[in-house]
Amino acid sequence: MEKYKSDLIDLMIESGVLLFGDFTLKSGRKSPYFINTGNYKTGKQIAKLGKLYADCVMNTIGDDFDVLFGPAYKGIPLATATAFALYNDYGLDKKYCFNRKEEKDHGEGGIFVGAKLSDGDRVIYIEDVTTSGASIRETMPLLKAAADVTIKYEFISANRMEKMVAGRTAITEIEEEFGMKIHSIVNVVEILEHIKLSGKYPAELIKSMEDYLSQYCVI
């Protein structure tokens, strides 16, 4: 496993983002783990997270893009931190932007903040997790209306790999619908592998994780 993957899992646990226990998800499923990216709340955490996104970008697509886009609201600090880390760690100076939930009708106006999108821009989409695809379905038309941009890649922190009603994952559906590739820094299989290797977690948790993945995930 690449170091940036194990570093993210450790960061998620240390930050209270990745929790283990007995959780009822929005879907009604009972899960032995829960991911809440809203628990990132310090400068140190967001700096580390931005670096890990940047590492993932460079290890997958390199500099094959022009603009980072972060959807409101959780994508805003992620895109900003990633842009900073790409410059700070790799010397790669890329533009970034994000959207407002409501269009501004005074001052500079508009729905976007940051870099102005131009025809031909290659945009990468930076988000925390993808559960149903609601965020990208909401913002993709805004991006396309702003300019004739190309969006080939989305980056998320963690992929739960969970089956939807049709037996496929939300990520598979989005990739097919929008013709894009979604890269996750880690997925739930890698999380399970990491906690197994750590030797810090009880056998009951490992078994419940394995059972959950077997029942609800596309592996």
C-alpha cells in the first residue's frame, strides 16, 4: 500500500473522521464503521489532507489538468488545500475555483469564486466522499454552462464501495453517466487491510468489517 494511503487512514482515525462501532447509515444498513469528514477541524489536519490529495493526484494523473474545482461546501477547503500542496510540495501552480450555493448579484457577481473557467480547461473535481452523486449532478451543469470545459477525473478521500439498489456502486454509476474516472485516496478494503496489519483492533471488529464488505460492497 502506498504511504499516502496509510497516512490518510491514520489521519482519519486520529481526527475522529473514521470511527468504529455500531452505526445506522442513512440507507438503514447497520455498519461497523462510519466516516464523517466534517470532523476535520484544524489547520494541521487540513494541511495534511491537502498533501494527501496532492500525492494522489500526482501518483495517478500527474499534471494532466488546468483547474481544481471544489463543490460547496466541503469541497471548498479541499480544493484550496490541494492547490496549495501541489505548489508547495511539487512546484505545480494550478488554478482553483469553487461555487456558491446561491448566485451573487452584486460586486463581482456570479456563481463561481476563484479562477475563471475558460473553453478548453481540463478540470478535476475535488470532493470528500461520493455517496449518491447528488453533488456532482448539481454542479456539473454549472461548470458546463460556465465554459466548454473537460472533466475527466474526480478525486475523493475514501470509497466505501457500497452497492446501490441495482447492485452497482454510486461511483460506477457516476463514472458511466459522466464519462469520468473517480480516484479515491483509499477504499474500504485498504482500510480493513490497514487495521488488520496494525494489530490494534479486536478480532470481533475485523470479522464484522469482513462480513459487512461481503454483504454490501462490490470488491
